[in-house]
Amino acid sequence: MKFFIYIIFMIPLCLMKNMFWMVQMMLFFLMMLFMMFTVNIMNFSNLSYMLGMDMISFGLILLSIWICSLMIMSSENLMKMNYHKNLFLLNIIFLLIMLYLTFSVMSIFMFYLFFEGSLIPTLILILGWGYQPERIQAGLYLLFYTLFVSLPLLMGLFYIFNEINTMMIYIYKFYNMNFFFLYMSMLMAFLVKMPMYFVHLWLPKAHVEAPISGSMILAGIMLKLGGYGLLRILIMFQKMNMSLSIIWITISLLGGFYISLKCFCQVDMKSMIAYSSVAHMGLVISGIMTMNYWGFMGSYLLMIGHGLCSSGMFCLSNMNYERLLSRSLFLNKGLMNFMPTMSFWWFMFMICNMAAPPSMNFFGEIMLINSLLSWSWLSMLMLMLISFFSAGYSLYLYSYSQHGNFNLSLYSFYMGFSREYLLLFLHWFPLNLLVLKFDYTVIWF
């Protein structure tokens, strides 16, 4: 509750003049305070006013605060151009409030409310600060894909409340709700949010049209809302899920493979990173659907790892965009000549994206591969292809953008600000250092 009040009291700060960096410093301070928080590994702790936390919520709230503070850091251009920067800060704070509450409320109805509420600030970000006129269409895609499946979720929640007279997430583990339509209506909202293959079309569109901050929050946290919802909900549908999980796992693995191939066809950097997110989230969905310990742990770790890695990659593509005013791979070539240091960061994020040790993605994928193989050895084929091609498109993006002949129209260039390198470092550091404490993240189940 105290952190919630802290964030609320930052709202007036957003409306003052010359407080752009102050808001960011306050968010970093909040992050440090929150990190010192003690969380009971076995149960929900810090219970007050319908809010509570266990290990899953703790990690995802930390990620939310971290990404929100880095969003401000990456959006210096808005401050320089004075492009409605106060509204921008206000929007980020509202988004953070929604995310904080989504991950920490105990009532499932409140969870639904904030889960949908986080859509509004994201939509405003895309429509208000996006680049091309197509952003309106992208915003509509985002809105309607999510809203179309969220009404059945609401109906499902009402039905469950009618049956068992409680909305506390914690109590749901004592009930079995094995009805097909209820199962589908509860699950589809989270699968679209993830997004699962076949309902993923809103994601690349939204990413390509969003400003850098919008892309960071979409890749960093919005996709994780779906995974969080699945982790919380599936406990009620265990028997149902045992018989139906084969559908979701098959779609996700085949879709992940197909999307990996599609990454090789992309010419827009952002669009390629967005499609790679869909492939990774396919693995996460499959891991959760196996309903075993390794799968849950692996999906959680990969969600945190992917949040940091994908967000960092969007930052990199934006830094190129700010200099070349284009995200096309045909123009972004030979950048190693201009920015050797930036090239190093490209390499670091690319190897994290292909799940190389010591990144969190590596441990997450190892666990997911374990869980899927224990579920069925046939999944080995698809996992092999997905892992191979994820390394393939990561290297393709790296080599294509860093090597080759540079564009001759680039006659003057600057290496990069210390702010940009700090931004990249703050993405990369937790991604590789959290591995040292990942014993905590694997005990919560």
C-alpha cells in the first residue's frame, strides 16, 4: 500500500516544469525501496487492503517499475522537443499504477479491472506519441483484439463468483472448475495478451507504430500480463487443461517455428524484434500449459528475461532510428564503422536474445525445454528448430546492421550519449546478474 501511495503522490510532480529527470530519479528510488522489501517465499505476504504479493508478483512489479523508469530515460527527445512531456510523464505514472495494482491485487475481479485498465495508457502512448498515421489502425487492432476476448473473461469471473462466492485468487486452488466453455472464456483473454500464434497480429503492428517508450512497455510488461494471468488461473482448471493442453502447445510450438522463419523476411528492425517476441512467448505458453514445476519456473524466468532483453533491443533500434531516421535494414548497414561501442551492445543483446548463458533467457529456455520434453519427446523437433532459428535471426539482424557498406548519405554522425549507454547497461546488467539469485525465483511454486 505504501508504494501505491508513493506512486500516487508522484502525479503532481509530473505536472511541474523541468521535473522530467526528477520523476525518473523518484522511480529509481522507488525501485530501490521495493527491492529491499521482504517477500515470503511460500505464501502471499505484505497483505493489506486487498493487496498482497508472492514471488511471481514481486518479480513482475520490480520489472514494471524498472521498465517505466527506463522508458523516461529513453524518451529524451520528447523533453528536448517539449512534445507534451508532462502528459507523457503523467501517462507513464498512470500506467505504472495500473501495472502495480494488476500484479498485487488479491481479488480476481480487481485483477481483471486493472488488466484491462493498463490498455488505456498504452493506447494513449501509441496514438499520442507514435510516428506514422497508421498508428490509429494499430491502436484499434490492439484495442479490439484485447477487448473481443475480455468480455468472455468477465462473464467467466461472474460465473465463478456465483458458484463459490469468493473472488480471492488464493482460495481458487481449493476448487475444480472443469467446464469447457468456462475454461475457454477464461483462457483466451490471456492467450491473446501473450500473444499466442493466430491471435498475434496486433503485436507487430502496435510495436512498429509505437514510440520507443510504447514498444518498451509492450515488450517488457504487457506480454507478461497474459503469462501472469495464466499462472494464476490454471490452478482451477487442472483436469480440463490436462486433456486440452495439447492444442495450445501444438499451436504455440508450430507457430513459434513459423514466426522464426517469418523473422528472416522482415525489413523493419522493430517488426523483426516484435516477431521474435511472439516466438519466445510461444515457448512460455507451451511451458505453462505442460502444468509441471519446470514449465512454471521456466516460463516465469523467460518472461522476466525477455522483458529486459526485448526492451533493450527496442532501445537499440530506436537509437539507430534517431540517427538515420529509418528502421529499414537496407539503410541501417555498416554501423560498426560509425559506432563501434554501440556494436558491442548490439552483440550483447543479440546473444541474450538467442538465449546464451549467462542470461536469464538461457536458464528459462533450458527449463522450458526440460518441461516440454517430459510432456512429450516429439516436441524435441520443434524446440530444436525454434532454438536454431532464434540464433539465426538474431545473428542475421546483428550482421546485417553492423557489417557491410554503410549508406553514403551518412557523412556526419555522433557516437552516442552516455545516457544511451547507461540505458543499455541498465537493461543488460539485471538480465545477466539476476542469474546469481535465480534460486529465489525457482522456489516460489
